Amino acid sequence: MFSPSQPFQKRDAFLPFSPPTISEAEIAAVVETLRSDWITTGPQTRQFEQAFTEYIGAQAALALNSCTGALHIALAALGIGAGDEVITTPITFVCSANVIEHVGATPILADVDPETLTIDPQQVAAKITPRTKAIMPVHFAGHPAEMRPLLDLATQHQLAVIEDAAHALPAKYEGQLIGTLGDFTAFSFYATKNLTTAEGGMLTGAPERIAEARLWSLHGMNRDAWKRYSSEGSWYYEVVLPGFKYNMTDIQAALGMVQLARLTDFQARRREIVAHYQAAFGSLDALQVPAERTNIDHAWHLYTLRLNLDQLRITRAQFIEELKARNIATSVHFIPIHLHPYYRDRYGWQPEDFPTAYAEYQRLVSLPLHPRLSDSDVADVINAVYDVVAAFRR
Ligand SMILES: *Cc1c(COP(=O)(O)O)cnc(C)c1O
């Protein structure tokens, strides 16, 4: 473990927040695909779906161009639309709420648990009405939401569970991998995520549900192009519903296959870094370190500190500026849904309507966490945080 150096020394180069971890193997796989005669959805995409299904132990998987698209077609495939309500969390990326709007349903927010910042099942229970059709928990930062009570509520009220697992590859709840629990689980392979295909996503679920989602993901056509253009294919297809255009390309899938093979190593490095952070920051009164409950395995997508602002003379925004001045990038996850002007104005939401989300948002700051961080990068982050805390403590 690191002990902070005295006096503080600023690192030379700016430390980026979350660059992708791409090796020559990914580059070679992409180039090979580009040199092949099939670059969009085809054999590589099917292989990636198969490998991902096996990795998660999911029933079936559908590769897509984003997690946002995956969430959208999960709602569409379940027939959720106008007049329906979907309960989600204010502490998420805005697409979780946007897709509910896209299908014409109404997003209902339920406040978060202050320890994990995942949706609070008791708050969810209080928001269920006869119009509720689904619950959309988000496994914030890679810490699974409290799934048992959420699944129980879903059974009791006949609701679907659509999990936003953008951060939760791989994570476990009570020994079960995320991706095997709800009706649908959506993963993200965006550039910053634990596994990246630049842009991309994966939807897991039961085979018949995934088959329905597959139709929605490609124009509602009952045969995909790869099959149509292969030797056993036919020119004929039928459109059976007004689908979207959310398919993954073979270029992305080739990249994803290599990333999936490296994921175990990526996760081991993330856990090492987190162990250093937890040991270094756990003893500072000015900071609250992230929780890791005993019934879960954390995917550690994000390392989110919370500032104990009563111990500091600066705000969260100033804390971020001070770290930036020390060449350390940070981010904030997330600006709560109900504070964004569109949602605030459309639903008349006040900051205090979701008091835990609002209070915690004001003291959240995410530190760099990715497999490319060297031990000396990690020491630089720790030293910079210590220096800021020392300079501005009350
Ligand atoms: C990144 C992210 C998404 C969106 O993923 P895309 O693949 O970019 O669509 C959804 N939800 C959360 C919580 C995210 O962090």
C-alpha cells in the first residue's frame, strides 16, 4: 500500500479519467475483419453473442450498438408503451429515463439507498401503481442493486425487471452473475466501460424474449442480412413490426471477443487499484469510501468517493478543480435525472423530491479507475487527493 509522499509532487502529464485498454490483439482482430468480406452483423457478432452467453451463463444474448438501444428494445419487446409507468433511479445516466420516454411510457423515480446509491426497494414499493409495468434498477458503479426484494416485488405485482447493467460486467448478486436474474439485462461496451467495442451493448434474457428483441433490433425483419446473403439465403423477408436499427457490426464484435478474453485480467487489476484506494482513503475523515456489501461481487466500473463537506472548506466542484490543477482527471456520476431541465420541467420535479439522490450528488466525485493505471499513477492519485484534503480541511 502507498503512503503519501512529502512534500507533494505534481505529476508531469495529465492523468485521463478512463481511456480504453486496447492492445495489438484488438487492433489485429479489427483489421482482420476489415480485410474479410463481411464487416457488419455476421459471423463475428454471432460468435461474440455465444461467447458472452457462456461467460455470463445467460440463457441467450443479443449484441447491439449500445446499451441505450438494448434498454429501448427491452421495453419495446415487453410491449411497454403509452399509459404505462416504469420505475427507475435518479442516480443513473440519462438514457435509462430517455428510453422510457421513447416508448411513450412515464418514468417514475424511486430514491436510492444512501449506502450503495442503488434504487431502494422500499421506495420502489411505494411507487407501484396499477399502471406500473416494469422496474429498471441500475447496478451503480458495478455494485448490484438489492435484487431479491426487487424481484419479489416484481413477482407480487406482475412487473418486468429490466436491469441497466452498463457498469456491472462482471458482477454477482448472492452468487449469481448479473445478466441471469431479471427479464432483460442490458450491458454497455461504450469506450469507458469495463469491456469496450468503442460503442456497443448486449442484451441477455430468455431465448424467446431475445428472439423478440432481435426483431426489434433490426427493422422488424424476420431474417437478418447475413443469412439472406449467404449461400443458403433467400432474397425474401417480411417485416413483422416497426423495428429499430440497433445491430452490432462484426468490426465491433471482433474487438469485443478479444476484450472478453482479457476481462478477467482487467478485473483483477481494477480490484488491486480499488484495494489501494480503499486503504488510502478509508482513514480520512473528509472522505467516505464506496461500500461493498457482503452479498455481492462488485464489478468496480467506477470508484466514487463522497466528500464529507462539513470537514472541508471547499465544495465538490472546487475539489474537482483542485485535482485537475494537480493533473488528475475526475468525473461525477451522475447528475440526477430529476435535475435535468427536460425532466425537471416535464414532471415538475424539485431537487428535494428525491432527497438522498440530491444530497449525495452534491458530494460525489469519481476517481480514475481502469486497468492501464500503473502503480505510480495510483500513487499520484492518492497523493493528489491527500494534498487537496490537507490543504482544505476544516
Ligand atoms: C454508459 C451507461 C449507459 C449507456 O450505455 P451506452 O452503451 O453508451 O448506450 C446506460 N446506463 C448507464 C448507467 C451508463 O453508465
